[in-house]
Amino acid sequence: MKNKYKICIVLAILLFMMFIGFIVYDYINYNPMYTSAPFSVNILIRSIEFLLPCVILVIIGLILKKGRK
């Protein structure tokens, strides 16, 4: 498999799109009357859940691309 870095970048893009989708879903279903946490806590949790692995995959992809040259 010569293009492992492309797989990492595609997975990172997929994770970012999932982050946006889950934030929209959480916003639509968020009801401050029933939850004790503010909406920014939901964004923080989703960013740890999706954006942290996304950044790690981008870094791995760039390292693999640089090592290929």
C-alpha cells in the first residue's frame, strides 16, 4: 500500500465531517430545561471525541507523506 497517507487524510476529513454532524444533531436536540451542562460542554466533549483523533491522523499522514519522498 503506497498511499497510506491518503487514507489517513481521508479518515481525518471523515472525522471532521462527523464532528460537524454531531454538533448539529446535539444543537437540535439540546434542551436547557432538561440538561444541567451548557452547550459548550457538548462541543468540548465532541471536539475531544472527534477533533483530537483528526489532528493525530493529519500529523501521521503528513509524516508518512514526508517519509515517502
